[in-house]
Amino acid sequence: MTVDQVAGPRETTPRPGHVPVVIVGAGPVGVTAALLLARRGVRTVVLERHHDLYPLPRAVATDDEVRRILQAAGVQEEFAAIARPARGLRLLDARHRVMAEFPRAAQGQHGFPQTSMFDQPELERLLRDALARRPECELRSGVEVVGVEQGADGPVGVTYRDDEGEHFLRADAVLGCDGANSVTRDAIGAVWEDLRFEERWTVIDVRTSLPVRCWEGVDQVCDPSRPATFMRIGEDRYRWEFRLTDASELDHERLRELIAPWVDLAHGADFEVVRQAQYTFRARIVDRWHRGRVFLLGDAAHLTPPFVGQGLCSGLRDAYNVTWKLARVLQQGANERLLETYESERKPHARHVIRLAVAMGWAMTGGQDGAAAVRRRVLGTACRIPGLAAAAGRDLSPVLAAGPLVRRRVREGGRGLAGRFCPQPWVTVDGRRARLDETLGDSFAVLTAVPLPPSLKAVVDGLGARTVCVVGLGDDTRLVDWLREGRTDAVLLRPDRVVMDVVPSGGHDFTGRPDWASLLHTTRSSFPSQQTVEEALLRSTKR
């Protein structure tokens, strides 16, 4: 299996076919990617090894940014029915005394609770149900992908086997969402970079009606001799994670001892162990995220210890980032270099999150020497500094660095907004009350506090962007205040709601000649114009 420059895959299949995008793996990341592409009219075939849901789900937490991604995928209402808002994270010492607390708000900037707990099998079911409703998507389960090949030019070839034999697909692009043992990763020759964290933990999922002592958030016990994590994930569902020296099945007495700080477990009590599994928590990231039209997403590209609840979240961010870019290239003929921004934007953020998780892991488990005890005392003191807890929460989603799709100028007004997410309040547009993204659609958008000059109108028309005036939206002036604080009159939002460029207060155009003009120029624009989109963009930004 290779994606090197070869003569190209041969077609020897009894079931030939061409599809715009093949997705390898039908976990939450792969299915979400398919749904996001479907909303842009891109057909996909999703290939999954297992007939049923992935057998060892682990994720139980998501943040408000990922809730917004699920909204974009069209499953937010269903997810809200299975999600449970959480109060935040507490760090406990060995005697279960609170060392630090990181509260999470009931509503974050994306319009949802900053932390939500859920049961991954329920999430997978609602994603699969949504996939089945989309005519653009086809799921083929019980298949094994055995080859991914890409020639110097032309489509990618994917070979897979099922009970009927071997089959072949030609695709314009392949998304490898096939987990830590990714076949797709091997095909593009990507290798792991080890970020130096590896521990064996036992995870116990429980259903019980017993009174459980919890604060409706996540407890992390920073005890090197017995680190543990506890959280409530549903009305009667709980999870414990323990680093145990023995990997054997827990008997009743051993289990009662471990969970005693949270619940009194007597013989015959209503306490069902739904699942017990052993995991090796690792910190890794691949050296390359794509080659040609083959991309790695989720655990195929990065492995994050679970201590900050960002493993699945990072994978869904991958899907949100790459799908709108891929759709614009495939459907509208945008510059192929647009796809290179996937790795340059996502890899630094994924590395950042992994390092945060590793730091939290070492705070919990970093040895039993005197220095470790000092570190834990310093941590407990530092986390009580006013504002530090809120800053730590924001740090999970840092501002995107300047790049082709993030126009940042240190000396220009509005420097604080480029690369940041636009907040999502409830707004009223055309008499309809809705979340902001529902009024913006799936493409580019302009939020403005002033009338747009003709030059900016050309940019808007060229991109197919919707323009929304933020004055009088019924959002308690949240967007007006956001623009004012950023010293801007208008912002240009990408389809993933990151601010791509700004019009400084009192300005008439974007900040200089942007690199995004040539990347987003399309050869198959459906918008009538006497100029090409690129000409309109460049004429505007040269003024």
C-alpha cells in the first residue's frame, strides 16, 4: 500500500465505481466528516471494518466548540437529548481534598455548555442514523481496506474486501479516519512522533441507582500511588478510570475498595458493570497529515491522553477543518494549495492539546519523590490565582496562527479577532429566532456593523458569502460589542466560523492583499460576474 508516485492502481474489481470521497472508518470522526461533506453536496462512501458500532468506545466528554461542529453536521438537537452539562474539572489529592477547580460555564462562546458528558455508543447511533438519512452518503460495513494507492495524477484507488471478494473504488480524495492502527497512515508513509507518555489504565463503566457522591463534573485524583478519574455521564451512568498495577478482572471486594470515596457498594446492590476495559494511554502525533489527496484525521493522526477530555474533540475539529476546504476544491475548483492548510492549521493545535493532556497526566501520576509533592502543592496554589482557571479553559482552543487563511497584521486594527472563532449567540433574522450559524448557512459570511462599500460587496459576491448586519439582531448587542472590542467594522468568516480577515474600524477594505484571494478563487463559480472571482478579490484588496 502506497501513495507514492506510481503508475496508478489497476482496476481488477467486479464492483468498479468512482466516488468523490472515500472515508475509511465509520467512528464518530468519519461519520461526522461524511455528514459535513453531505451538507455541501459531496457524495461519500464510508468503509467500516466492523458490522456494529466500534466495540471499544472511550470518549465521554465534549466542549462547546465541538457541540457547534455537531450543529454544523445537523445532529445537534439529537445530541442535546443525550448530553449532560458538566460543572467542570476538580483536582483532588490522595485524601480526596480539592486542590484546584476549573469551572465550566453553562453557556460558552459557541452557544452551548462549555463541557457536556455523553455515552459514545449513543453518539455513534445518532450519527449513523443521520448518515442513513443522507442520500449523498453510503456506509459499507464489514469490509477490510487492503490498499490505498495514488498515482502522479488522477484519483486515489481504494481496494477493500468483504464476504463477496475484493472490490475497488476510485475517489477524488480519501479521508483516513481508521484509528490508531490506521491502514491509511501506513499508505502515505506517515510515522509517529512519540511525545513521551504511556500508561496502562482500567476503565469501568457502570449503571446504578445508588446515591453516588459527585459534583456533576470530573474528579481527577492526583495520587501517584493510585491515580483515578471519575465522572457522571448520564442519569444513572458513571465512569471510573484507575491506573492499576494488575490488569486482572476486578472482583467485588476490589471494586468496592476502589469506588468507596464515591459510593457505598454492598453485596446485591443495584450496581451493573456495563463494561470493563484496559487501555494504554499514549501521546503521539504523526509527522505528516496528508499526501496528495489522502488525509489523516482523528486517532490516525494523533493520540491524546484523556486527562483534558480532548481526544475525540480533536478528531472532530480535524473533520470540520478539512471538509469545507475539500468541498471547495472538489466542487468549485479552488486552488489545490487550499488543502495544504489542513495540516498547517490543525497539527500545531493538536500538539498543543496533547501537551496539555500530558501535563495534566503528570500532575496526577508524576512520581512519588519529593519533587513530585512540591509540584502538586505549587499546582494547587497556582490554580487558585484569580482568572487562571478561566484562562486554562480558553487555552484548549488557542487562536490560529497567521497563515494563508488567517489574515493577521500586528499594526493593524482588529488584530485581536483574526484567527479566533466568532461567538454564536441567539439572533433574530427575518423574524426568525435561531442560533447565528443557522442564519449564516454553510459557506463564507460577513458580519458587519456598517454598510459595505462596493469593493467589499464584490468580495462577498465572489465568495458566495452571506452578509449579516449585527445591529438590532436581538442578541443583547453581543456581536456589536465583540466587533467594537476587536476594533473592527466587519469580519469575514470562514465556513468553520473562524475569522479570516477584518475591516479595521474606519477602514474601507480588508487589511492589505490577502493570500486567501488566490486560494479561494474558483473555476466553477455559480455567481454571475463579468470578472473572475479572483479579479474581484484582488481589485478590492489593492484599493
